Amino acid sequence: MKKVELQDAKPYAPPKHFNMTALRLHGKEETGTQQLWMGLSHFLPNGGAEMDATPAEKLYFVLEGEVTVSTPDKQAYVLKAWDSLYVGPNEARAIINNTNKPASMLVIITYK
């Protein structure tokens, strides 16, 4: 077992993200997990991620605030506190915080 305290989490800059801060909580380097990694994303108002897809599976769990996850065909999922969303491999998505409050989201992604 390995405990990670928030004060020890290291920030990282995910590609194609803007007006946000991301912290890596668990991963190969942080705790030795081999199947997946977990991060905490804090999105400022109008912060988000550009439309993109990766071969990894993703789970989004909103802890606080609200984010909108949209697809290339204009489908939109509004996630509020305690809502979660599964994004499959190679499924494109964009993320935006359309509110005037910060939003925090737990992100779990598989390694490929």
C-alpha cells in the first residue's frame, strides 16, 4: 500500500488543456500502479480541454462544480458534483467549465 497526501501530489501539464491545474495522485512513478493512473484536475471558469481522443479508457468523477463534456457530434454531458462519465478508447471528447466557479474532477485513465 502507498498513501498519497494532497500536499505531496505533483502538478503536470496535460496536452491540449487550458486554464486548469492537474495533479498526479497515482501512477507508475508515484505509487507503482501498473494498470491505471489517477489525477485531480481543477478547472477555472472557461477552463477545459480541446477535442481529442486517446487509446486509453477514462473515468471522470466531478467532486465540485460543473463541467460539460462534449463529443464531435455535438452531444453534451453536463457533470455536476458526484456525477461520473466513462469515455471509451479512441472516443473523442472536449471539456469546458461553463460556469463562474472552479470545478474539480477526479480523472482515472488506463495505461496502453
